[in-house]
Amino acid sequence: MRLRRPTVAADVPAGFHAAEARALQVALVGVLSAVERAADAPVPVDVAFEAGRDAAVVVLCRNRVVGFVPEPHAAGLRAQVQAAGRRARLVAPGRVVRDGGLWRVWVGAAPEGGVPPAPDGLDTLPEPQPTILGVPLRRDGS
């Protein structure tokens, strides 16, 4: 009995940063072990792609949603997700890297000179409000 889904290698001609790292920091930190976080070095990972709501393509790492494919790359990967089918898992190499104060996901092969800084405007979702057991710590909405 086979429980694993078959994998299909994604064609990612040019690497890119996954979008919405600021809003998904909790998930990004959660995919890293304590040793990986402490080393503060790029962590090689496999990333998977799935169809999201509307036309979005979701980036998963270690079974957690860690970002979205930016619009310039979304059309090509959306077609690959559809071609792979519902039962297959579309995967590509990636890295979880530190960019300033944030952890980010780089999708694709590591560039020769290292991962470049993320472009401006990549993160549009707001940073989540701090909570304890789901209760917001601030009431002023800031």
C-alpha cells in the first residue's frame, strides 16, 4: 500500500523569493529546527506548490504554508501544478534564508553570488497581531 504521493520536479528557470514572508514568519520559524535557526545560515529545503484560492499558487515547506508564488512566476507554476494533477506533488529545491530581520523562502537553485535581497513590495499582507491563546495583546488595533 503506497501512502506517499508521487513527486514531479517543477521547472523553475529563474529563482525567486516567495511572497508574504512578513505575515507568515510564525510558519517559517516553525519549519526550522533550533539548530537551523541558531546557525543563521541558508537552510536547503524542498518546496512544494499547490493551487490556492483564486489564482494563487501556494508554497509549502515541510508540510507548512510558507508563502505564495509572486505574480511574475505564478502563471508558469500554476500550469505545472495543473499538469501534475491532484495526486502528484510538484516540488523544487529551495532555501530558507535570513533577509534582514525576516526569514524568507528562496525558490529554485541557489544563485552563484548568494541569494539576493527580496524586492520591495513583495509582502502585502500585514504582520499578524501578537496573541496569547488567540487573545490579542493589543486592543488599539495597532
